Amino acid sequence: MSIGDLAQRAGVPTSTVRYYERRGLFPYDERESGQRRYSPESLRRLVFIGMLQDAGLSLDDIEGVLAAGSVSEWKAIARERLVALDAELDRLVHAKELLEGALLCRYDHPLDQCRVMGFEIDRRIEEGSTSG
């Protein structure tokens, strides 16, 4: 298939395919009349790259997964991403709780008129931290 067909089927712009080729993530299969041609396996690879991006992997990590010579190599990359996702989930849950607490405030301003926020401010001051 042509680069346009490949990109359309994978849901990415052709510039993405070309960029992946330049990075070495995605080789074209052959040329026909001077145009790149791609196989169904190439489409699967491109969709797989998109899946890994959806999971939050960087292109460097994706390159590591694609180049992995063993199960343990790609799984190590996946485990690292899971640790990062767990940390991000914890941060997001905490952020949600803070906003939910702020919405419980019955007064005009959460900085100095809300007991819920006041307790959190005081807790952070006692801990010596403003980051949570």
C-alpha cells in the first residue's frame, strides 16, 4: 500500500510515518515507481507504535521495545512505565481530592474562608512542604 493508504488506515498523518522512518522506528518495505510501499505487517507495526504512545511511552521507549532482543528487555520498559503511571495516578487522585475539598467550601474564597482548605494549608505548613 502507499504511504497515504498506510497513514489513513493507521489514523496518522503521512508526516508521522516519514518521521518514524527517519528515527528508524519504521522502515518502508520497498519502492515501486519511486514511491514507498508498505505491507500489512507495516500497518500492524504502525498501529502498535500508536498503542504504545497511547500507553504513554516516549518514542525512545518505543524504540527500545521494538529493538528488544528478549522478553525481559521489553517488559522492563513496560514495568518502568507502569511505575510512572502509578505515580501519576496518585498525583491525579490527590489533585481531585483537593478540588473536591475546595468545592465543599461554603464561603466566598478557599484561601482564607474555607475550613477544608485551611486544614490542608496548615497540614502542609506543619510538614514543611507546599507540594503535598
